[in-house]
Amino acid sequence: MTTSLKPFHLPDSEALEVPDIYYRRHLGLPIGAKLEDCLAELTERARTWYRQNSTPWTTARQIAIDNICGDVIHLEQGIELTSPVLAQGLTHADAHGLVVVAATAGLGVDEKIAAHWEAEHPDEAMFLNSYAIAAVEHLRWTLGEHLSQTFRNQEMTVLPHYSPGYDGWDLTDQQTLFALIEESEDAEESPLKILESGCLLPMKSTLAAYGITRRTDLGALADYWTFHQQGPDNQDAAAAYAFPERTLVRWQEKRLALTALPGGKVQATFQVDGSTCTNMGVPLRFVYQVLLQIEENSEYRIMDASCRPVEEDRGYQSMCAYLGNPDRFMAELEDYRPLVGRPLSEAVHWNVSTSPAGCLCTRPSQDHKWRIVLQTIHYALHNG
């Protein structure tokens, strides 16, 4: 690859201004609303501690794409990444390279949050946790803007970031991205470690990939990965699904179990694996169950549905929505059962706002998971 990265100078933590739009979102606070005195004080404490004590760090590693075959992205040096969404998006853009980015809030943040919990100061823990997450998101965004400007000056385009754990990219590839970061020029300064599960330490950290292309005619890129998760081609009946057929087949084979019950009923069980994109990569495992009734016209009607964490898995406790209000979040997640009472076929044309984020913190991300589950069930029952 002939392009080069300009140095990115990370601002000192005391000069790092985290936008309210990030911070308030993770706390569940309305943007622009005036905070009560107690909330404003907690916000300022978290900001002050982070500015005075944090050690944020970022780096980037550029690598060429040799070729893309199906769902597999073949990088130089024999390195492979597997993701139908990433492969499709990079192919559509004629991408010739990736920039792998790491960003972390730095050492000490996890320990301070744990100390707050130990001292029975849950509000302080929650506010600092949210501020650190927001800081990492801001660092990633800032570095992404730096990359965009760098390559724009060389008449190239940088695609939006995508990360392992997002829909269509298994978290196992986090290990591959981490290995690439370990080979970067400033890797000796890295505070990052990775667990076998793919979780990063410090926990307030993230890895992401940005596609690089010589094309400059791609237009607006804000919804780029959502577009490619859904698939751009809708030319036949199979394309009525929001996901490519090969993706539905893979989900059917690896994640879905169907059980016939007495009385013309079918129990569908589907496991969704993701990660907490808002506190940087904690694995999540949820099980979805859908009870169906076969009707006289051979149609299936959704009689009941549920979504809950896999037993003994505690990753969901790291989601920002859970940290903000555990009881309310879990109750709302349990009560939300879209399309119950409706024909299963409606899931194929279910037009709802979705987000491909790996977590379930927001309704759009929940609806995206439900659409995956219901459309995979429909595909399996009608095409199996």
C-alpha cells in the first residue's frame, strides 16, 4: 500500500473535552436538559477525576487487502478476517486496505470504578463508568476524523468503523485485530491486554476497522454498515428478507433450534451473541424463544416470545442501559415482545428503525436482534 498515516497527537486528558451527547446517552439523560444539582455534581466529579488521573491511549495500524472471497477478507501476510457484513461492505466500496484502530480510556479507570462499588458509592461508579465509555467513543471518533482527513488529502475515502461483536462479525476476530495492533510502531506503549473471550483490558477500550478505498463517489456514509447488513439487492422473493440468504442459512445452522410440540405448536430457540459496544467489548449472550402456532392455511402465528440472558452469563450487567437502571432495563427487555399475536410472515416485511450495535441498550438495537431472530425462523420454516 502506498499511502501513509500522519501522526495522530492524542490530547492530554486534562484537555480532552468529551461531548455531552456521548456522556448523557450512556447515562440515559436527555440531551440539552438542565441537570438537577446532584446530577450536575456527579457529572463534574467524574469529569474532574478523569481529567486528572486518566491515561488515554490510541494507535492505528494500516494493512493492505489482498482479496475478498465470500465472507473472508484476506489481508497481507496471510491474515484473515471473517464477516459477511464487512466483506460485503468492503467489496462494494472496492476497498484496498484497512486501518485497525485501538482506543482506551487508560489504566486506573476500572480500578477506580471498582473502588466506588466497594465503598458503596454506586452513583459515583455509574457516572465515572459512563464518562470513561464516552471518552473512548470520542477518542475513536476523533481518530476516525483524523483518518478521513488524511486520506481525503490523498483523494481516498475512509469508510465508517466496524468492530467485532457487531452484527455480522463474530467477536473471535477481536484476537486478530489485537495481534495487528501489537505489531504497530508504538505497541510498546500499549496498556491493552486481551482475554481468551475477546474482552479487552482495560475494559474501557475498543478495537475497530476502517476500510480505505480510492473511490470518492460513495456519497453519504452515515448508514453504510446498516445498508450492507440489510443487503443492497432486492431483486427477487428471497431478497424480501433484510439479510443475505447465506447469512440466514448460517444463522439457521448455528443458532436456531426448532422443536415440534403437541397441538400444532412449534418452539423456536435462537441464541444471539454480541458485545457491549458502549463499554468496549464485554461479550453478551442472549437466548430468544418464540412460540408459534400452525394455522389452517399453514401460516405460523407468533403466540409468545421472550428474550433473556443465557443462564450463568453476566455480560449483560456491563451494558450501559443496565448500569443506568438494572431493574427497569431488565423489566422492559422482558416485557418487549414485538409482533406477538401477528402472523410470522409480517416479520419479513417488518419496517422498523434498527441499529447494528452488538448490545441491546436501545430499542433500535433490540429491534435489530428481533428481526434477525424472526426472519431466520421464517426462513427455516419455509426454506428448510
